[in-house]
Amino acid sequence: MGEAEAFSMVDVLKGEAVDLLRELVKIDTVVPPGRGYGEMVEFLEPIFSELGFKAERVTVPEEKVRAIPLPLEGRRVNLVARREADRPPLTIYAHMDVVPVEEKWSVPPFEGVVRDERIYGRGVADMKGFIAAVIVALRVMHELGLKPNYDLTCVMCTDEEVGVYPGVYYLTDNGYVRGDVICGEMVHGVIGVGFAGSVHFKVTVKGRSAHTAMWWTAVNAIENALPVLEEVLKLRERVTARRSEVPTIPTPLGDRLTPVFSVNVISGGVKDNVIPSECKFIVDRRYIPEEDEEQVISEFVEAVEAGKAKSKALSVDVDALRVYKPFKTSPEAPIVRRLAEAVKHVTGSQPAFIGVAGSTDMGYVAQKGRDVAIMGVGDVASNFHGADESIKIEDMLTYAKELIHLLCFQRT
């Protein structure tokens, strides 16, 4: 069977692909809490089995899940589907979880509404649309008897959206991720060559409460958090002057990936006539691949200590939550080149290679010695994580064709 016939069959399966994605969107895998992983695996497992894969459910141990400081519920069930062919190994990765819906949508977010050749729903871009593209590609290969040039492993993973110890970490640590990896994050036609690592810092400033009229007996935690914040913001000025070698979309800071340092949460006080005994603030620190995680943590702690020395706070504590590892790869990495060639073969256009300040669980996989090629099904209008998240149906079908070319027809 030829490639043209395979591509034609992808187009024929357009309706099935849309129906499949709509069914995936309807399964509630919002995290936190992440209760729906079992239901998602129940849905996907027979599909992979029908397509000639041996499917296995792999559950992350409870002690690993407890490291994630969020209100999680349910077992963290991952699906590993493998089809061996005595060829070089390759893993196709997708995460099953999606972020919560907070803003008002123009359509129901969990129904997969189709409008103007786009499909709308939470997770269609990040990243259930990619799951649908993979299944369509594998179905065409199965129906036409196309033999892949790889031992294929498909992993459907938990908890990417919350990090710390998501499912792919456990699969990687235990040998389920084999060979290079294709990951369906980001925008179609753009291959990610760099992502930031992420550490969240929670700073707790303690004082002593009292009635406002008895102010001299109190230590105002909010006021005494200000010297600490001042030193933290001085550190931000130094940190954000750093630049990565990884190219990115142009920002006010230039066209190279830069660290991100943002005070995103602050809280303190209980009533307008009670001097507060506690003030907390949280900093989201995204660090570039050239930075060292331990140095990122130590310089933040030093800044807090410098502020504490200027404060009358009774205590100042710092908790550092290591959320994601940074990721960097080269456009010349073999799997990146193969994915880029597949994109150009199918679309006629060379993909762009950029980094983003977002974070991904692929950083951990890359640090364990795997080359990773990252490209998704979204576009600039997809509004990842936002209201009316959507993708072009055509982009999902195009990605299926690119996978077929890469897996079956591309010279290895």
C-alpha cells in the first residue's frame, strides 16, 4: 500500500476522528483532582488492543503521588501500549489530564462542539487532539497493513498539568519509555527546542497579632514582609537579565528564552481591625536550561535571608517545590529532524524551531537520556488553558499523515 492511499484514508476518517476527539473531551480528566484517569484508560485500552498493541495499566505508587501538594483524588493509572516489530524503539507520548475551566465559554467546554471546521473543548489542544491524531494514524496503518519502522510504545500519562512527579516520571524510571520520544505538546508546525524548568517558592512571614489600637504589642506580618519582597524583586532584576541560547518568539526582552520570575499569590490578614500575624506570597520561577536548579533555589533563599535581616518578622520560612525540569534539544537531533522532515513532506513548509517559557514533563525524560521531539495540534488561535480552547480539524488530520509518513515511509 502506498502513502497516497494512506493519506486518502485519513481524510475519509475525518468524521471518525472528530467523534473520537469529542468522546475524549467528554471524559473528565481535570486535575486537580484527576479522578477520571481510570475512565480514560478504560476507553483507550480496547482501541489500542484492536489496533494490534499489547496494553498494560501502570499505576503510580501512592507515596509518589503524595509528593504532589494538591487535592488529588483517585488512582494515577497510566496506559502503556506496545507493538513490537524487532525494530528500533520509539515512544509516542500524550498526557490525559486537562486544566480546570474557570472563565466563561461560548460553548459547553466538555462536549467537543464543532464550529467552522474547528473543534472546541477543554484539552483539545493540550492534548487530547494529539491522542486522536495518533489513533487515526495507527488505525490507517492497521487497516492497510502498513508495518512501522519502529517498535512502537504509546504512553498515555497522568498529572502533567501539575508536575512534581507526573506519570511519565514513573514510566521513565521503570523502563516503559523506550527510544526517542514524540510528544504532542505546543502548536502544529512549530517544534519545541527548549522549555523552562519550574520551581514554586512559598514564603511565609510570621508576626504577632493584636487589636489595631494595641499596635505596639504586635508585629505586623504584612508590613514586615515588604523588606523580604523588596529583596526578592531585586533578585528578579538580576535573574531576568539572563539569556538562553534557545530561540523563542520575540518578547519585550528579545528573541532568546529568558527566565520568568513572577510574584503570583499574596495573602495575609483576617479583619480590618486585627494586625496580621502571617503573610504569605508565592513566586513562580521559570528557569532556562542553562541555569542550575540548586543555584536557582539557593539564590532565592539568600534573597529572602537578606530581606529577613531588614525585617522585624518573628520568622521567615521558604518552601521550594520542584515542579518541572528544563528541556533543551537541537534541531539536529535525529528524532527532531525526522519530525521536521515529515512536516515538510506533508505540508510543504519547514517547521519553526523555538523555545517557550512554559514547562513540560519532557524535561525529566530528556534528562534521563532520551531525545524528544515536541509538536502539537494547536495553532495561534487555540487559546491553550483558556476559554474556548480549540483546534483546526484539518491540523489534527495533517498530524496523522505526518505520523504515518514518519513511522512507515520515511527512510531511517
